[in-house]
Amino acid sequence: MSDVLDKHDVVVVGGGLGGVAAGLAAARRGLSVALVEKGPYLGGLATMGLIAIYLPICDGYGRQVVGGLAEELLHLSIKYGPGEVPKPWQDPDATVEERAKARFRVTFNPASFVLALDEVVLDAGITLYLETPAVEPIVEGRRLQGVRLACREGYRDLLAETVIDATGDAQIAYLAGAECVEGTNWLSTWFYAAGEEGLKLRRLGYGCGKWDQPRDLLGVTSQQMTSYHIESRKLIRNWYLQDGNGSYPAILPTMPQLRTIRRIAGVSAMEPESSYEDVVGRIGDWRKPAPVSEVPFSSLVTREFDNLYVIGRCMAASGDAWEIMRVIPSVVLTGEIAGTAASLSSSIEQLDLASLQKHLRDTGALLD
Ligand SMILES: Cc1cc2nc3c(=O)[nH]c(=O)nc-3n(C[C@H](O)[C@H](O)[C@H](O)COP(=O)(O)OP(=O)(O)OC[C@H]3O[C@@H](n4cnc5c(N)ncnc54)[C@H](O)[C@@H]3O)c2cc1C
């Protein structure tokens, strides 16, 4: 064991939007929470990865399907501007038909979101560790005692009753020995270019006129991560040399923009458009108007551990469900579920599911 740094009710590893939501949900329910992030900013892919579109919290037919923190953070993303909620979603008297014409989503400025995230996390009383990678879980039987951090002052143990893995690639769960599944990725990159039109978000590679790419890139080794960074920057260099037209690259992502790196197998993996008895959330399909998908509690927990939640884009969701659950509103929803669950019990086996569902209904995270 290394020196003990501190002990909290909940340690959340990963300060992406999933981790922020988990921390907020637990801290606002009176728990002592530490949020550990290896980068300099909160927000993960949404800020360091420059993914500046907060996808919809509606079903595309004009009905809002998730509230709670998913809605709060949508508004927070534009608190320091620019960006605007579509008019029908600002107007409390708008009809379902009017709302069906515009999805409840916003485009935000990552730097503004970073400033607002600092504020909301510190206001909630969360102990924040930035520039601090968690290097391994501290495992004892079916429980995690906490995580070991690579602090500036040396390795330190941060102990917890409940650990929430919000790393985006299930790194803590994987290192602890939970069964995991690897994901594959296309090559693409989002960055800001400066030119006559000012600063503009540009997207290259898959999904930007290039749909024919193989989805075969992995991100589970350091070499694969490095290669993704280098190849995506090559895309930008080629754009500048061939199509730049006076624009030049101004802000580059500081996180690899891999969509699906690794997820837990979970007690069970969520399927799209399914119903579950252990439903703890509902979410729409960001790609098209479609029936809502239910999020089962069993997709946020592992078979192996009794006090570990794995949330955000590394929860257990298979096939198309992973596509639906890896985006911003979904990861926030799963964070809120895990943070709330941690406030009810530090043992997943002893958690009262009906009580969790009631608390989530009270905050608007679980809409009927
Ligand atoms: C190219 C691309 C386009 C996308 N487009 C959209 C879009 O338009 N709209 C949308 O809503 N979503 C989009 N997404 C998806 C979405 O941005 C992310 O999946 C979502 O933000 C993930 O949130 P998260 O909190 O689960 O994980 P992440 O944002 O990955 O956060 C994980 C955090 O954990 C930290 N971390 C990891 N390991 C450790 C460790 N050991 N110790 C400490 N910290 C650690 C990381 O630094 C990171 O900050 C896109 C994704 C990609 C790649």
C-alpha cells in the first residue's frame, strides 16, 4: 500500500461529463466525493476533445425523454455563451408538433463549458484532483478499497466506499479484472480552424463526406492511442496543405477522438428500444426520431464487484445501444444514476432498486 491521501464516500475516476454528473449527484445528496481527472479540464471529450454538440434530450417526436442533470448540463454548456436552446424548447406553451420540428440540443463553446464546469463542481463541495491519473484500483475480494493515484508528490491511495469508473474506456474496471469488450473506431478528427470567417469547428475523416472508411481502429494500448493522435493530425495537415484556402489550424483536440474504446460486459448489456424491469433511465436516439430506449441498472455494474459502477461510454451497451449511450446526454444520465445509487447504499447487492427509481423520478432523471 502507498501512503493514504484521503478517504471519501465516493471516488469518481474520470472528469468527463459522465464523471461530473456522477460526482454532482452523489455530492448533492450529502456524500463526500473526490473527482479524479488526468487532464487539466473537466468535460473529457466534450471539452478536451472539442466535441461541441450536446445531442438531444428529446425523442425527435417533440417529447422530452430525460431531465435531471442531462438537462441541467445542457443549459450549463452555454452559460458563458455562445449558443441557444431551440425556440420551441424555450417556450413552455409550444406544442408537441412545434417541438418535433427542432430537437432539444445545443452547440456550445468548449472553453466556456470548462469554466462553468469548474464552478458547478466546486460549488457542490467536490474535492477535485486535476492532472492526476488513477493508475490502478485497490482490490480486496469483491470490493474496491479505492484507487492508486500518480500524484505530483508520488503514488498515493485514495480510499472510497464506492468507486465510479467514468474513464471512457473502463480502465479501472479492466485493471481490476472485470470482463470487458473492446470497441472499434473510424478515423476522424474535429478541430478549430481560424480564417476569414473567424474561428470555425471543422470535421475531417469519417462522417464528413467520407463514409467509406473501415471501422477497425482500436485504442486499448498506448501505441494504438499514439497512432490515432498521429493519424488524425495527419488529416489536419493534409487539409491545410490541400484545402485550407487561407484558413489554418488554431485549436487541436488534446484527447484522442475514439468513439468506442472498451466497455464492461456488465451483469447484462443494454439493447436498443428494449424495456427492462430494472429500468433506471430512458433516452432517445440522437440520430433519428425513434422509440425511447430504457437503461437497465444491470448495465452499469459488473458481475465481479459489489461497489463499482461503470458509467458513460464504457457502460455495458451492445451494438446500436452503444451508439445511443456513448453520447453526451446519455453519459450524463448514467452518471446521475450511479451517483444517486451510491448515496443509497455502498453495496450494490443491498441496493433497494425501487428506492433508486423513486429518487431518479424525483429529480427528473427518470421520466415516465
Ligand atoms: C469524433 C466524435 C464525435 C462525437 N460527436 C458527438 C456529438 O456530436 N454529440 C455528442 O453528444 N457526443 C458526441 N460524441 C461522443 C461524446 O463526446 C463522448 O462519448 C462523451 O462525451 C463521453 O463522455 P464520458 O464522460 O463517458 O467519457 P470521456 O469524455 O472520455 O471522459 C473520460 C475522462 O476520464 C479521464 N480519464 C481516463 N482515464 C483516467 C485515469 N486513469 N485517471 C484519471 N482520469 C482519467 C479522461 O481524461 C477524460 O476526461 C462524439 C465522440 C467522438 C469521438
